[in-house]
Amino acid sequence: MKKILILGLIVLSVISCKAQTIVPVEKAIDYRRAGNGIPDNTYLKDVNNLLGKYTGTWKGSYGSKNYTLFVTKYTYTFEKVTFDELRIRYLITSSNGTILENTQSLPDTNPYIITGSYFGKDLAVYALDFSGKNTKCGNAGTVFIRIKNTANTLMSFGFEPDKIVISDQDCPGFKAAELTFPKDGLMLTKQ
């Protein structure tokens, strides 16, 4: 009798657990547009390996700065929803090699790590969220990356700063912060 009771409890607990629903990561935009959130026990998974072509080390320059981006695929769970996404760490140096910014050793939870968000409708562009130093003074926004050739060795990197009101209290003299990335964009080559 005791064995039957234990077996019954096990079966009941298995039945009451809701199975995880796997949804392709490219469908994240649909949840975003609907505005209803993502249902619990959903895994937005990279089942079609769309994120893979972005991973690796990318280099480019703009003006007098050199940019090295370290793009990795990352899986995490937040409030009963699991996500596959890209994370970008970066090293920015001046033309003479002086390190201006370096996020390589920061933990995954650090706000300076660029975190993935969603694919655009045509799946050619991937959007990520960026928060740099002095976010209250305008150094935050959305990064858009796009592979530019069939060999997956050339990538464009666009940056659209958030539209914010800059206050004198947060930004003396109402001065906007210097942006970490150029608004004109970057072309990067895979290393």
C-alpha cells in the first residue's frame, strides 16, 4: 500500500508539472509586439542556429578608435522563461593603443554587457540593448547587428541612442555624455 501511495504521488507530481514549450528565438518579436509577455515555462531557443553566425571576435575602427567585439551565445532563465540570446563584450582602444573601455572581464549581470533582445521581421537584423557609462546623459540605446556577406565574415553594427531628457541635475550644463559607439555605425570583420 505504501508503494502504491508513493507511486501515485510521483505520477501526480509529474502530471501537475507543466511541460516547457520550446519556441524559436526568432518569434520573440511576436511576443514583444503583442505586449502580453511571454508565458511561463517557455524556452525561446535558437533551434534554427540563427545566432551562431554572429558569435566570435569582430574588429573594426571608426575615427581614431579601434573596436573589438566579443560576441557569445548565452542561455539564461528569468521568471520561468528561458532565453537564448547574444551577449557582447567589447574592447575600445585609441589609435595609439590606449584602452578606453574594456568589458571583457565583467560578469554577465553587469549592465555594461550588451544583451540580446530580438530579431527583426526579416531575420536579417538582430537587436540588442546597450547601457553605457552615463546612461542618464544619453549613453544608452539599441544596437543593431547584421551580417553583410554570405561567408559570415563582415558585420555592420549600428547604434541608436535612446531619446531621453537630459537634466542639469544628472548632466551638469545639460551636456550629453560622449557615446560609447558611433551613431554612424561600424563595419566589423570576423577574426
